[in-house]
Amino acid sequence: MHDYAEALRSGDPAACRALNDPTLRADCLLAVVEGQARAEPEATAALCEEVPAGTWQDECWFQLAERSNQPEHCARAGLFADDCRLHALSSRLPRLLKASAPGEFEEALAPELLKLGFTAEDLRPWSAAYRHALGRQRPLDRGSCAAAPPLGGLDLLTVCRQTALVLMNDRLNRARDSRRVPCDGGPLPPELSYAPDPELDALLAERKARDLCP
């Protein structure tokens, strides 16, 4: 273990290669990739080729893609390819969406999703995009989803509205954990406010009965 610790401290791939234990060697090389991917993406890509195929190598390509800001490596991340693409998308959404509301960003976003490796039929990146856009709304307004276009045959209006329900559930969870749910009939705090919506009314009532106001 002393040699392993020294190799990690050195950040020298040669020191990692000298380790006899294959697991420690792979872990050491992965640590080098994590530390050097941003500054030396080409060199660290070569190191990922040395990491044993399977979970270790999948993780290596994931880390390389994320730390070097080169999402094209996600295609080689195997088990972690989807997570890799979603991480890459999340980091880009503030730039891609800016201050856009539903209906204002979809046509421009669609080709960016294809560049990141998502298929045209994958609804997950759209849910992530609407979560980002709706997450800035105070109050939350599912009615704004009416502007979401039927792009490429996708029912983005439904994706947007369903994402708003998930977002509201998450806000309720945070409010429950911080004890900010008004169980005495008082007004909702700003982070839980929403435009008139029967489905959100029903969700709030169900959550209060189930776990928010025991």
C-alpha cells in the first residue's frame, strides 16, 4: 500500500503502471486521469486505453468527458454513457437556455442534444431542460408549458407539465425537511407558490395528508 500511496501522490502514470495489484493500478491510473484531464485531455485519453475494460474503463471515459469538457468521450463510457451525457447537458443548460421560457428554446436545443449523443426520441434531456426552465419560476406556472411545441413528433407539452409535477414534489420535500410547510392553513412560502392549477392543488393536498403534515 505504501507504493500505491506514493504513486497517487506523485500523479505519475509510470508509478501507477509499476503497481502489481491490477485493482490498485487501475485506480491509480483513474486518479491520474481525474487530476490531469482538464489540462491534458489527449494524454489522459491514452491512459483510459490502459485501464482494464469494463467498469474501470467506463468510469475513466466518464471522468475524462466530464473533466475535460469533451462530451464526445461519453460514447465510450459504457455503463455510464447515459449519466455522462446527462451530466454534460446539465452543465450546458444555463448557457443553452439562458432566460428562456417553454416555447422559446426547443428548436435551438434539439440539435445540441443530438451533438451530445442523445437520440431524437429520448425524452430525458427534455425533462432536464424543462426542469431548468421551470425551476426559475416563482410562482411555478404549469400553464407556461402550453407554449412547448410538438417538435419532431415529441409531446413536449406533456413532458413539460409532468416535469413541473416532479419539480413541485422536490420543492415540497425540501420544505418538509426544513419545516416550512404551512400545516395550519397559512400561506405557502415563496418557494412553494404556484399559479392556479387543480393538479398542483391535488398534489399538495395528497402530500399534506401523507407525509407533510402528520
